[in-house]
Amino acid sequence: MNFKRTNITTALPYANGPVHIGHLAGVYVPADIYARYLRNKGEEVVFIGGSDEHGVPITIKARKEGVTPQDIVDRYHEIIKRSFEEFGISFDVYSRTTSKTHYRVASDFFKKLYDKGEFIEQTSEQYYDEEAGQFLADRYITGKCPHCGNERAYGDQCESCGTSLSPTDLINPQSAISGSKPVMRQTRHWYLPLDKHEAWLRDYILNNHKEWKTNVYGQCKSWLDVGLQPRAVSRDLDWGVPVPLPDAEGKVLYVWFDAPIGYISNTIELCSEKPEKFGNWERWWKDPETRLVHFIGKDNIVFHCIVFPAMLKAEGSYILPDNVPANEFLNLEGDKISTSRNWAVWLHEYLVDMPDKQDVLRYVLTANAPETKDNDFTWRDFQVRNNSELVAIYGNFINRTLVLTGKYFDGKVPPLGTLEDIDKDVLAQIADSKAKIEQLLDNFHFRDALREAMNLARTGNKYLADTEPWKLAKTDMSRVATILNVALQLSANLNIAFEPFLPFSSAKLRQMLQFDSVRWADFGKTELLPAGHALGKTELLFEQIDDAAIDQQINKLQQTKAANAVQSQTVKAVKETVEFDDFLKLDIRVGTVVECSKVPKADKLLQFRIDDGMGGRTIVSGIAAHYPEPEKLVGTQVCFVANFAARKLRGIDSEGMILSAEMPDGSLVLVQPNTKISDGSTIV
């Protein structure tokens, strides 16, 4: 059907770390290309993003750092949001699932399904930590992997062999919170009976959406062929949206249930802030003339194609996704991107090393996009594509055209004379390219659409090479004027064609052309720049990237790989035996960091002010390189030796030693209690 408007959503990135090139390639660049394309066509669009801020990994990270989950999500939400802004991801709203609006909307959504009888209640046995007094999420249970023998496998997966596990599969399971052996205890939860929705889901997907990408359609079919099972919508946790029932204390909405509702709550926030532009939020979610499109990675296909549609259908008033153009995964230098192993190119670090090169990365990630199968990013390919395509083809054509116009016509568009066949062919290819690119973008083939745009730039380069206006300038300036007029019309069209892909360089080109249109309706026109139109200052659209810059990035990855190799090696050998009485001489205590700052003119030293329960003390510690933001340690607790003799360090009396653990790669991590302890408590 013909839709009046399009609602574009992107998978909510998990706010327990920054975003990397895999996120950009798999979800956010293709979504942004599509949103920009539709806007340029003059269509009504809303582009929704936000951070996913609930779930166990966030609580684990918070516990490790000795801070609250809110501290973690506040930190990474801002980093992620800023990264997207810096790379031109043009969200209409980028909010978060810890907002008051989201809590209200998610609670109301659950309550409506509950009141309609759409859930079933089930009691099951789960692991419980008697010392910590709480049920354990899968990631809070560790033990021996039954498949490879890894002693530190998690309750949901062994990261050594990659096998998916359940907590009961583990040999000798223990709680990651207290270290004690957990016990099985009964707990009650609410489930969405997906089996009840299987029949209509089969029709909705397998019969009515055969146009979906093969990787999406195939994964959905495999799930449906196996048969759907009820899925829990709640879990025992103290971080998340509370289950809005009187007998549900200590239970929150499962993150897979509350996160997609974030699309709705974020839309509600946007429409309440900008009603004059976007109108009522329901028109984006409940009007059958609105098209809903989810951009996600392959790990989220089942949630967006099966689970979320079942939730929306059960609620009864929402539209269903019309398309879910999910991508596969992007690898890095032949290896799977891994946040835990720091094997990634982080967006906030990329721009430090490659300033003003957002479009280069957008180009390479699109040209190498994992649209139907996993693909690989390498720094050498990044360099080649920049130098051989962006610089040598697109940038070269633009530069030659503008330089020649400046040289022969004082930077003004020359008049168009008699067209020869070669000129007519170029102008005809503009319209032909528009039709091809449009058809590819409409069907989410962004990689091929980008290739067509670059082919149009190749046409321009060949045109100048074949006509050689710099030679004709000696004998036929009328012919030169026609050639450069055609080349300038092609340049203006290239600006429109590339804008969804390369917004920063397109804006730069518009300045050079003094041309302000990105309207898709203008793409294909051959009189965009009238004769006599004055051009702006000519600059290089792209610049070469040398071997040294690439070597720096490769060396950084090699260092990461070396550190990971060290990390996996056996820990240091135990030192020589000491007598128990020697140990008893040490007075090790716990205290709270009141102040923490770098010692002036001492790169390695941090000055701590510790509340030790005895009036306080100052300790200087040589860990500055490992804690570049010492102010974030304020409020956390540390362990320290209280009975060392005071000594001066940089003129400061240091009254003890703070305990740190040395990792295999040489990095230092503070030894900290995982629960709040009274200041001055001794460690025995």
C-alpha cells in the first residue's frame, strides 16, 4: 500500500559502554541514509533512537566499578549520544529507557496486557544466593563449562567456546556476587505465550512479507518451524521498570520487553516537545497509513519480527512493522568485534585520530556493509577506498571541474552552447543513475546505491578525460564553456545523490557550489546551476590518508591483541611463603574516598583523602595512569594498609598504601568491596 508517512526506529544501544564501528555499520548508518533519503524526497518521517539502560550487564558493570547502575547509564548515554551526533546520525529524538515517560509508558503497556489476560503466570525454580539474599540472573552465575572445561563460564554462555548455556548446565556453579554456592528456589513470573500468536505470525511474516531480506525471512522461518514457546516478561532484579502489580515486589520488566517500548515512549517525548512539527504520537504508531521500519542487527531479529509484533498485536491498537532490514555482523581485521576484549574501533576515539573524517568512515562502512552476510573491516581497505575512490574519483572530478571553472570563467558557471553526443550521454546518465539509486534505496540496498552514486562520479571523470577542456581552451572557448557547464550540473547532482551517504562532504560541496538544494526532486535536472552563477571558494573535498596514519591504527590493534594474549596466560607465580604472624602485622582496612585528584607535576601520582572512620587520612598512590578521571572515584570504597609509616611523596605526607590488583597486561585495578562496609572496618 501507499503510506503517508514512515516511522524509522533503530535498535537501542546498550548503555554499558561506548559504540563502535560494528554498531554504525549494522544499524545506524543505513538507518540514517534511509531517513535522509526520505526527508530529501519531501516525505513525512520520524527517526527514533535512544539508549537501552536496563538489564543485568549494566548492574554487573556498576558492581565492578563500585557505582550505581544510574551512574553507568548516565555516563555512557552521553558518550553514545555525542558519538551519533558527531557522525551525523540525524535522529529526531534520542532519549533513554530510564526516563519518567518511559517508565510510565512501559508500565501502562504491561498493565493493559495483564488486564486483558494476555499473560500467563508460571512458577519455576531458579538459582538463589542465600548470602546476598537475591535471585541470580544468568550472568551472575559462573561455573565450569560442560563442553570445554572453562572454569569461568557464565550461566548464559561460555565465552571460551561460545556455547549457549543455561545456569543448570554449569558444573560447580557459584554466585558471582558472594562467591557462595547458590541453591534452587521457586519464583513466580509472567510470560507472554508466543505459541498463542504463532498462527497469525506465520501468515504475517511467511505469506505477507516475502519481500523481507533473505537473512531476516530465513531466521524468522526457522523460529516458527521449531515452534514458539512462552517467554518471561519479568525477572527478579532491582534495576529496571518495576512490574506494576501489588504482589510483584522485587520484580522488574525483562529488558527485552521494556526496551522496544522505548521506541513508543521516545516518540511520545518527541511529539510532546514538538507537536507543531510531528503532531500527535499516535499517528506514528496507530495510523494504518504509517509505515513502521525497524533497523537492527541480526541478533535482534527475533525480538523485532516475532516478539515485539506479538506484544503490539496483543495490545490491539498498534500498527505492525512493515519491514525489518536487519544487517549481519561486521568483523574487524578478520576477528569478531568484542567489547570485552577491546577489539573494536570506538567512534569517540576515531575522531581523535581521524579528525573531520566522519564521511570517510560512513563511506567505507556502507561500501563494505554486512547486508546479507558478515563482512570485514580492515584499515588497509579503509585507506584504499579513501585514496582510490573518494579522493581519486569523486573528489578529483569535483576539484578539476571547479579549478577549471575558476581558471577560465572567473569562478562563474559558463553558458551552455551546442550539445554534442558525449554531452548528451552524460546528461542522460544523470537521470538514469537517479532511477537506479532510488530503486536501490527503496529496497534497502544501500551498498549498491552508493556504488551507483560513485559510478556517476566516474562518469564525470571520464567525461573530462575524454573531452580535455584544458586543451580546447587554446582554440575553442565556446566548447570549453559547454563542457564545464555539463560538469557543473553533474557536480550539483552528485551533491544530491551523495547527501544521504556523506552529509558532511555534501554540505562542504554545497558551499563550494553556492548551491543549497538536497531535494531529491532536483536530482536528474540538468539546469541546477544557471549561467553566470558565482561559485564559492574551491577546496579539496577529501584528502589522502598516508601510511603512517594507518600504521598507527594497526599498531593500536596489535597492542590490544598482545594485551589479550597476555590476559589469557597463566597468572604470575606465587611469591615465597611467609609466616602467618607476618601477615597479622598488616592492618588492612576499608575507607571511603572523600577527595581524589592528580598530584601536580607528577604524572603517576594520585592524592586520596580517605574517610577511615578515625578522622581521615591522606594517601598518595602511583595509579594515575590507570584512573585518568580520578574525580569519579569519589564516593567509592577502597582497601588500604593503615599501619605503614608515613612518608613524603612530592611534599605530601602519605599515611598508608592503597591496595590494587595487577592485571596480566600490567594495568592496575583498585581492590574494592562489592557491598558498602563501615569505614574503618578491618580486613581479616
